[in-house]
Amino acid sequence: MKKHIQLISIIIIVLSIVVGFTVSVYKDTKSYQQLAEKHLENTVSLADIDISNHIKNSMSMPVMVSKTMANDEFLKAWFLKEPESVGDDAYLQQLYSYLKAYQLKYDYTTVFCVSAQTGNYYYQEGLNKTISKDDAHDIWYYNFLASGHEYDLEVDTNEANNNIITVFVNFRVEGDDGGLLGVIGVGLQASFIEDTIRSYEKDYGLSVYIINVGGAENSFNGSTDIFVSQDNLPKYTGIKEKIKMNKSGESEIQWFTSGGERKCLVTKYDDILGWYLVLEMETNSISSSFQERIMSNVLFMLFSLVICILVTMAVFINYNKRIVTIENIDELTGLPNQKLFSEQYLAFIRKHRKQKKTLFMLDIDHFKNVNDSHGHMFGNAVVAMVADELRNAINGYGIAARWGGDEFIGILSVEPEEARRILSQFMDALKREGKNGGYSVTVSVGMIEIDEHQSMDQLIIKADEVLYCSKENGRDQITTYILD
């Protein structure tokens, strides 16, 4: 059906172009301009989704790591004794080793902390400086504290690393009484984000800018190829008119004419990062190409129609693939969703009809407490980690999907005994990975050998029953449904 729709769409486009040339060059020009701009809006919108998700995924881990350190009892206790221990090398080395461990684990440029009592700025290699209100480079610290925010992201030069432009995550550290103990965070070179964004620029043929408005004011007033100030944005885009910026979180598409060229801009605010994402795409190359086709003879027009068919097919195929991905893949984990798993289930049963098969369901133990205690961003990271470990564990044995919330489902082409071994290894790996991140993660599992005379829904109900038994019997275990 989709192929017929594509074929019909291509035929309509071809006929529209032929009629346009026959009836009126002017009308055809205007029609093409409208189609081109709509296509650009779709392209820029898709790029906005891709780039926004990449940036959010790239920065959510540094934020989570900083939050984990800010809530670490070791760090809080260390801060409390720091003023009386500044001359104790062994005591200081405890902190340096702590910061170094995080820096090596996540390959950050810098892992740092600032003591609220002494103003000492430590990082993984030692004491960097003692901050002062008289030092222009240190205004970030005082402005961040004055903002009252729990955390923020700032683009600044890194004094501990040759003043390289760095994206910092700053997180407040508070004692049990709510009093300020200091600030801790991590730093990533701005090029870490910029290099990936440049690949998106090349793929989509557009320009990308990031405006950091959520971070506290600091001493860095310059710009990079990607990170620019709001005042400098017109210089980079060449647009003199006012560019609308709002903090609704929704993408806003705007059109401008600059230097005789039509430009499409998309602006979007991310309230978690405090960043505006600005995407710019020009239409000049498309308009020029169309004018050349109008001036060509009939033979060239026919050739152009062939090219148009090929390009349109590629656009439709690419667009359909993206739509299928959006509809069938869970955005957070990258696993299939319920809809796709239901389709894959039947195909899997047919493919492995001569083998024994096992269906399993699992969910994360005490997940509500995780969200309540550490926040939804940390909870999302736990869900993503479980998905990664599950994908690795069943690779080559079957398929898995996110069923909803913290619940997962899967099917393995093995008998229940082997399935128990595979899932037990997965649970062990999950515990190891969770402890590395400072939080122990366990799951409860229910599974059942597949009887092809029963529907998927019937099997799921039974697997869910024994999953509930696993939870009732203490969690962190696997329960198998015994067939009559």
C-alpha cells in the first residue's frame, strides 16, 4: 500500500511540474518555492529532533554524574573537615583520588569541586587555586550561588586546562541541614559537542548554534563556531530582523530574507540544559537549481523529471524510515516498543518454530523509590542502563522490548533452563554496572515456555503472574510458570 502511495505521489509531482511549465512559468515558480520551503521546514524539523536528542543524551550523563557526587556522603563529610585539614596531604589525597576516579571513568576533561568554607578550588590533579571575588574568572561561582539553582551549565575557559573553552556542569553540595558545603561538577571540552554537531551540519546542509542563557554569568564573553551569545547571533546568521526566542520548549519555525536569500530558522529552548538551539538553512541553492531548469529546453526538462523522480523516491523512503523508527522504537532505550514487539513476536515464532522458546517479563525493583529519591533524569538513566545490559545479554538468543515504564519483555529461542542462565547473567551484570554508578540495580523476572497453541496475550498474562510472584517472594529473582 505504501509503495502505491509513493508511486501515486511521484506521478502527481511529475504531472504538476509538466502542467506548470505548460500553463505558466510564473505559477510553477511560485508553486515550487512553496514546496521547497515546506520541504526545508520538514528537513530542519527532523534535524531539530535529531540534534536536540543527541545534545540532551550527551549532557544528561554529566548532569547525573555531578548530582551523584553532590549527594555522596564521603564528599559531604570531606567538606566538613576540610578547613582543619588543608595541610594534611593524606587527607587531600583522598579527594584527589575521588575526583580522578570519576575523571578517568567518564573521560571528562576536568572533575572539580570548590569548598564554600575556604574557597579552595580542587580538581583531579590537585589544588588549582583559591577563588576570590576580586578575580574576574571566579564570578561564575558567586553568580551561580546567587542564582539559587541546584545546578547549571556554563561555557567558560578552563584555568585548570590551558584555558580551553569548556562546558561545565556545576552542582550545589549541601549538608544535612541544607547549608552550603560547596560546588562540584565536571567539565567537557566544547569541541566534544561541536565535533558531533558539525557532522549533523554536513548531513543536513545547515548551520547550528547553541546559546547558553540558563547558566550563571561568567567571564567568558566570546563565541565558538557553535556556542554563541544571543547578541552575536545576527552576526553569524546575517539576519538583521529580530529573531523570536521563547522558553515554551516548542520548536518555532521562522523565515527571513537576508542578502537576497531566503533562510529558514528553527529556535528551541531546553529548560533542563538552559540552552537555545538555533538551526539555520538557506534556500538559495534550491532556487538557483530550479531557475536553471526553467531556462533549459524540453529535453533537459525531461531529464530533470527523471532526477526529480529519483530524488522524490529517496525523500519518501527516508521519510518513511524515520516515521517507522519514531512509531516503533522507544526513544529512551532504543528498544522496540509494544507495537513493534507484537509484530516481531509472530515472525520470531515462525522463524524458530522447531526450537523451544521462552517468553520473559521483568521490571526494575523499587523503581518508584529511585524516581522519588534521585529524580526522573536519574531514573531514565537507570532504565537506559537496564536496556543496554538486556540487549547485550540476549544478543544472538532473541529479542527484547520496552513494555512500558520500567517493565521489559522478551522472547528467547532457548528452553527455560537456558533462559534462566542467560537472564541470571544479565542480572549479575546489572548489579555490577549499577554499583559502578553508585546505585545497586536489581530486577524481578517472570518467564514461561512458549506453547504455540496459546496466544501472545495469554502467555504475557501468565508471565506477568510469575513476575508478581518474584516480587512477592523478595524481588531480585526469576520465577518460571509451570505448565499443566
